Amino acid sequence: MLREINFDGIIGPSHNYAGLSLGNLASAGHAGETSHPRAAALQGLAKMRHNLALGLAQGFLLPLPRPNPVFLEAIAADGSEDPRLRAAAWSASAMWTANAATVSPAPDTADGRCHLTAANLVTMPHRAQEWPDTVRQLQIAFADMAKFTVHDAVPPSFGDEGAANHMRMCAGHGTLGLEIFVYGKPGGAFPARQHEQAARVVARRHGLDPARTLFVEQNPVAIAAGAFHNDVVAVANERVLFTHEQAFADPDGTYAAIRAALPEAEIVVVPAGAVSLTDAIASYLFNAQLLTLPSGEMALVIPLEAWEHPRVRKWLDGMLASNGPIRQVLPVDVRQSMANGGGPACLRLRVVADPATVDPRFILDETKAARIEAVIAAHWPESINPRDLGSAVLAEQVISARTALLMELELSELV
């Protein structure tokens, strides 16, 4: 039976605040601060358990090899390189699996298989190194070739940031959907990371019906304000689009196209007069998980920062009182991720599939969560200062921590 599975990234033992992401205001604002990898990973695991307890299917993806020896060799690292390049080799940003790939479920594709295209992430050096290791992991998790096709990244000429700039709307997760690709245009204050041509390549690879595929421009004002991905200003689930008023360059045209393809669509627009772009980006209101609960009701899993923000909270209270399509708001603590610019939605990749067709080593249950928790508590560093990146002692700890987790989960092929 097809159902939505959220694959969260386990936050890696090298989680740090080096401030490498141009246009990510939270990342820049916390650059140079001491991070807490153990607390970060436990917060992420608690969010997974929270969703598991709601009766939802929950998977996970593993941290990538860090410090990345392939990247260090490619930059001829000898200790004299730019410290930011050195820090890139240690980046734990793969924890934000919304950037791992773009996923088209089987009902939408020409060959009836679920297609996943790894994102090339070429705009940022610390992320551009991720996709080969991501593909290795996806090929193991989704190895059933009768059900899945895993594609390499699109050519690096076209920047692709994965599911963070992709939405899917449908009557139900297992039914034919409308896939919406959101791209930016270059020339603004910050780089537009998702290129239109990358989105079109992915759509062609996945065999999507052009009549049920939209390509929508993100509002350059939103990018300039710090919405480096579309999922910072909009999120969709089944028939509902939850969006900021200033998310799209042509909002009226976007809404009309959605309603033409999916007449049952409900569009919940948050006015800029109630929640400004500045407030939306600071609180990550839209970088939330909009989920369908087993009861059929929709719930919005938001970061505590959104719940604690007075103007955002006022709008959320009004929304809940209005008896609209979103019936619950569920705050979670992911502060360590938030400080680096990633909220609840950044931490997960949505895959619609039969869980029985996925490698069970990547599917979470409470017993496995307890085993992962024990490894994190025993092996993850308590804290990392960016000045320590490059330390041989820290490198040994980070490598051994990841290896311990892989051994615990019987995934030695990823060592």
C-alpha cells in the first residue's frame, strides 16, 4: 500500500556553525559559535519519534563521510587552504534531506515507478560534494528496481536543490498528483539556487505528464529576504498549499494553475500584513511539515521558534479557530538545526511508497530509535567550535562515531 514516508536525516557528529551558506541568514548569524552535535542529533531523533507516535511512517538517512577525504584530496588540502574550504569538508549539511533528492511517486510517472533524482547542490561548495554519497545511500534504501529508479544528479551547469523547491499536490498520497517545481532567477542580492532548466530535466527524467507539472518562479523579493529555498515560504500536502503571500513571483497565476489542475485544491495564504517575510523567515513558519494524520486531519509540525513568535502565534491561533483544513499545530524543538538555517521540513525527504519495498534498515521503529539514541549518546561530540575543524583528534572521533552507527544498523557497506 502506498503511503507517505518521511525520511529524516540523522544529524551527523561533525555538526558545526562555520557559516558557509550565503543567503541563509540563520547560518550567517550563528557563524563561529560553538555547536552541540549530540544535542542536535537527539533533537532530530526526538522529532522522528514524535511523528512515529502520531502513527506516521518514518524513515531515516545516515550522515555522510566527514571530514570528506574525496573533497580534501580534490582541493589539495595541506593545512594552508582557506579555512572555509577546510570547513566545507566537515559540513554536516546532508542532515537536511529535503535537499537530498527530488521524488516523484509511482502514480505520477510514465513507467509506474517511484523516481528519485539526487540534487547536485552546485551553488555551495560545502553541499556540492554530497550527491555521490547520497546516491550510494539511496541506491541501497530503494534497491527494488521494479519499484524505484534512482538517478544521478543533473549536470552541474544547472543548479538543483532537490525537494526543498518541489511540491506535490493530490487528492491522496497514493493518487495521481500535480508536481510543482519552483525556481529562482539570478541577479538578486543572494544566489537563486534552483534553476528552471534543472527542474525541467528532473521532470523529463521522471516521465511526468506536462499537463500535471507546473514550473513556477519564486518571488525574487523572498529570495532577497532570505528564503533561499521555496520551502522557507511555502509547503504543500495533498490538496492543501500553505503559503506566504509573497512566495511566488506571480501568485494569482500560480493559484489559478493549481486550481485548474486540481479543482479540490485549498490554498491557505498568510498575508504579509499579518506575518511579514522577515517574521516568516526568522520563525521558519513555512519550513514546517504539513502532514496527513491517520485520522485524515492535517497537522502542521512547526519549530518552537514559530510557536514562540508573537505575530506568528497570533496568526496560527486565528487559523486554528477558523476551522480550516489545517486542524493541529504541533511545535517541536530542533533549535540546533534552526541555528544553522534548517527547520523541521529541511530535515526530511518525502517519499510515497509501500514501506515494505524499502530496505528495512532505513525504516524507523521505537526499538531502532532507542539503539540509535544509545550510539549518539555514547559517540557524538558534545560540542564543536569551528576553530577545531581540521583537528586530527576531532576527525578520529567524528569518523568513529559515524562508523559505530553504521555498524549498529548493519550498514557496513556505507563505511
